Amino acid sequence: MLKAYVTAVGNASRGLAIVATALVITSMLVICQMIAMRYVLRQPTIWQTDFVVFSATAAMFLGAPYVLLRGGHVGVDVVEMIVGDRTRAVLRVVASLLGLLFCVIMLIATWIQFHDAWAGNWKHSSVWAPPLWVPLSTLPVSFAMLCLQYVAQLLTLLTVLRAPVTSGQDGGDRKSAINPHSREITP
């Protein structure tokens, strides 16, 4: 059950990473189109700047669960490198709990903002004036996925912490699961 949950959440994070990549590529193409419109054809641009800002921001947030999955967030690991395996695992559990708490708070706040934009039919103040619920929708989706990814990470960490320390011929000990030189955690 745990493995199925961790796999499903990981696959969803990978799916959002693909969407984020597509948004970045689309933003780059729109920037090129905007440059051609402005400087080659001497035409005004109306929607391009807003689209690029919204897309790049959405890509950053939608890609965050995948970054968490891969252990790519910026971190200071000086303490992790000098403590033992058990202390390192406890530190990672505490850090994951704090990260989960932050993401739950942000999920609530971004959901309220998204709902207000939807219910109030908010529009952006630019000439293009897109409805703001569209770009704001990526925020609660991203934070919800981050929450699920943190839960998966916590479940994996707790499983590793509860596993008995064994050292056999297969080399299957807990030390490999909590590698001090890797941010990834393997169940």
C-alpha cells in the first residue's frame, strides 16, 4: 500500500513536471514571437508579457513537487554530514513535517485566493485582461501536490526509521537508505 501511494504520487509529480516543462518551452516561444512582433514587424504586443509571467510562475510552482521528489531543493547539509544515520533520519522527518505544515498553510491561503478570483470574476488589469482564476489555479494544485509528496516522503522516512538495522551479505542495511551524500530516500 505504501509503495503504491509513493509510486502514484511520484508519477503525479512527474506529470506536473512535464506540464511545467511545456509551460517553460511555450513561454520561450511566446518571448520569441513577442520580439519579432515588436522589433521586426513594429507591432504592439498585448497578451505576450502577461502570458509569459503567468506561465513561468505556474511552471515554477507546478515543478516544485518533482523537485521535492528528486531531493533538488536547496539545503544546507553540513549538520547532516556529521551526525549518525538515525539522527539524520530524524532531522529529515522534522524538516519534512515543517515543509508539510508550510505547504498546508499555503494550500489553504492559495485556495482562498483562487476561490475569491473565481467567485468575483477577477480580471487582470492589463489590456488583455484574462480572468485571474486561470493562473491562480496552479497555486492550490501545486501546494496540494507538494503536500502529497511530503506525505510520501514522510511515510518513506518513517518506514526506514522503523526498519531493523541489518547487515548481511546482500549489503541491505539502513545506511544505504539514508545516504549522507544523497538527498534521495529509498524505501
